Amino acid sequence: MADTASPEAPPAPPPSQDGPAAQPLPASQLVMAVALAWLVPGLGHVYLKRAVRGLIFLLLVIIAVGIGCSLQGNLYRPMQGQWLSYLATLGEIGMGVPYFVLRYGLRYEGQQEAAGFEYGTAFLLTAGLMNLLLVLDAWDIASGQKE
Amino acid sequence: MLSHFLLMVVYALLVSLYFTTLWRRERRAQIVLFLQLFLGMVGGGLIVAWLMYPFPPGPPAPIP
């Protein structure tokens, strides 16, 4: 029986972990997905019809914020002459609406003398950075680069 | 809630779950990545803590 496959045919690429890429969405929907993803953790994924994933992300980010606040972690704000505070503020603003609710709604600041201050700060920073990654993920999904 | 080890485990759990959900779709691949991340973070933390054990603690950091 003759083998019909060419010996020089390249091997099939391994299946991607992200699955097949979806069709790119129009620019307006892409912007909406990215904006929602930043404003409320996981909402961008819900908008892109990945509701379960979005809810898991929402839960994880909110738990991280809750633990960070219960430990009295630092909710960064820009401080003159301390350029790292700008970077940290940017990172925490990444959590979206929760940052502004904590800062302006609840007047939360954190307590430097608290025993869990450092850990709490790590949780709050992580929550912001996790949501920033979710924004990029929503961008990838909306632009058809990821399933 | 102020146990260092417990907080490290909770942190590792959250981050592992997050990246597992973000990066993997298939259940088996998710479990493998979760275990790699979770055990890597907790185990790595314990190893670093053990390596630092012989070093004497410095003076407490001043509160600015």
C-alpha cells in the first residue's frame, strides 16, 4: 500500500493551550471589552461571553482585595519625591473601581503599624496587577489572538 | 490570620488559581499547572526560609 503523505510535509503544529483563535471583534467592542475588564475585574470576560472565567477572576481579585484590606495593607497614592509610589499606585489602580471605592468611598488608607501591613500590601498590589493582566487577556480575546 | 505560613499558602492558592484559569483550558492541564505553581511557590518559600535561617535577624526597621 503506497503512503500518500509526502515525506517532506511539515508535522502538524501541536494544539494550542488557548484553543483556536476567535474572529476579531470590531474596534468599538474591543475598546468596550478592555474598558469593562479594567473597571470591574472579570467583566470584560463576561462581555466577551466567557462568563464562568470572568466570575472566577472576579472572585479571585475580590478575595485578594478583601484579604489585603483586612490585613490593613497600603492603598498606594502618589507621593511627591517617591517615584516608586507612582508605580505602585499605577499597579493598584489596575484593580479598577474597587481602588476608587476604597480610596474615596470608604476612605481606606491602610495602617502602617498593623502586623499584617506588608502582607496586606502584597495582596492589594497583586489584585491590581492581576486585573491589569486580565485587561490584556480581554484585549487578546477581543482581537482574535486567543480563544 | 497573621500566621506567615498561612498567608503564604493563601497567597499561593490565589495566584495559582488565577494563572491556571488564565493560561489553561483543559481540566488535566489546569490541574498540572495548578500543582506546579502552588507547590513551587509554597515549596520555594519554605526553601528560601530554610536557607535564610542561619542568618541573624537585623534590627527592626524604623517606622517612617
